[in-house]
Amino acid sequence: MKEWVLYSALALVMWGLWAFFPKMALSCLEPKTAFMYEVLGGTVTALLAFLILRPQLGGVEIRGIIPAVLTGVMGYLGLLCFMYAIRGGKICVVAPLTALYPVVTVALAMIFLKERINVVQMAGIILALVSAVLISYE
């Protein structure tokens, strides 16, 4: 198995758990409170990662730091929105809908990075959007 496939599978499992645990937390916490504890968990993880990876850090360029920081900001803001979404909605509906975020990523990559997708990949994106309608149907 290629290394990237293994890491993809691990990310899939971790993000699946990431989407599931908040629903449990919200059974006894308000979204803002649960969010703060999730930020705390993320901060502890980030500090441990920094301590472990620090000797391996490469050169520092502002061109890379800004999008890296924005990644963290968008991740946490998205998490807060996710908390409010699952407070009012079924996690079995909200999680798949929010998992369509790659559609936004693909669109941005096409516009700003001039990346291209083929017909089969475009069909996959269209089917993903159709799935959003089907998943949301009550």
C-alpha cells in the first residue's frame, strides 16, 4: 500500500470521529462551551506536534505562514458552525453535507491555481452535489 493511501485512510477515520464526537458533547454542553474544549484539545495537539516536529521545521516564509494560519482559522470557524448545525440537525445529515467541502476546494483550485479536472472527476462533483440534495431531503 502506498503511504499516501494509508494516510488518507487514517484521515478518513479521524475526521469521521471528529464529526461524531461533537454530537455526544452537545448532549450535555452548549455549542460555545463544547467549541472551547475542542479548541483546547486542538491546542494541546498542536503544542505536542510542535515539540515533536520542531527539529524538522524547514525555512520560514511569510507566503507559507499566512495560508497556514488561515487554514487554522477556517478550520476552527468551520468547527463552530458545525457545532451549531449538529445541535439543531441530525448528525447523519449534517456530517455528509459538510463533508462536501472538497467541492469548494476544487472550485478554488480551478480558479486560482489553474488546476484542471477531467470529465469523470466533474461527474463525481456533480454526483456529490446531487447527493447533498438527496441527503437533505426529509
